Amino acid sequence: MTTPMTTPMTGTQKNVTLALNGLLLVVFVGSALRGGWWLLLLVLAISPAMRIYRVYRPADPSRVAERFTEPGGHRVVLQVAGPNPIAVIREIRRTTGLDLRAAKQLLDEAPTIVKENLSESSAGLVADHLQKAGARALAAPIGEK
């Protein structure tokens, strides 16, 4: 349904990443076996914290695809969230660059304007993505209710 916004890793990059993670694992386990349990606990505490941060951090506005941001005189209105609000929140974040809290707030305030000042094609594309996620959304010229 959604495509990742980052470029996929090549085989060499995956191998290097795997090797570095393996090396770190050996260092941490070796340190723990020599009495450095605090280091192992520190790593185990940081890992979940970073995963949580990745979920809640705001998306980088430069990572929003250009096709969703062409300037113009249209807007996208989210009318109803639909049966799958999680997928709708994911699409709102993907097409606007908002963080999780702001996307959820937009969803809760429906009907609301998701994005303004878009070209007709960009507004249609954002509305299509929201509709595929299960929401009822429409692209309309600014000034039209």
C-alpha cells in the first residue's frame, strides 16, 4: 500500500551494516562477560528509545515527495476518517510531512483541510492516497466549499 520514502539499500550496504551490527554485538557481549553489565543495559535501554523516537518524530518536510507539493490553487479536505484510521494517519504523514500527533489531531478534527495551495494534480493525488487508505477525501479549488 505505501512505498518507503528512502532509497533501498544495496547488497553491499546491507552486508556492511550487518557486519557492523555483528561487531557491536560481539563488543557488548564481551564487555558484559567481563563484568560490564552496565554497558549492555545501556544499549538495551537506548534501542527501544530510538525505535519510539522514530515513530513520533516529525517527518522531514524535504522527504515529502515533490508530486505531493506542487503549488497551485487547490486544497484537500478530509471529510471522514473511514474504517481504518491507522492507514489514513500513515498517508497523512506521508503526504504532508506531519508528525504522528499532528496527523492524529487532523484525523480527529475531520472534516478538515489537510493541505492547501496545491496544483490540481497534487491535490488529486493526495486525495486518492487518502481514499485508498479508507478515508473520504476530496480535492477542491480554494474558495469552493
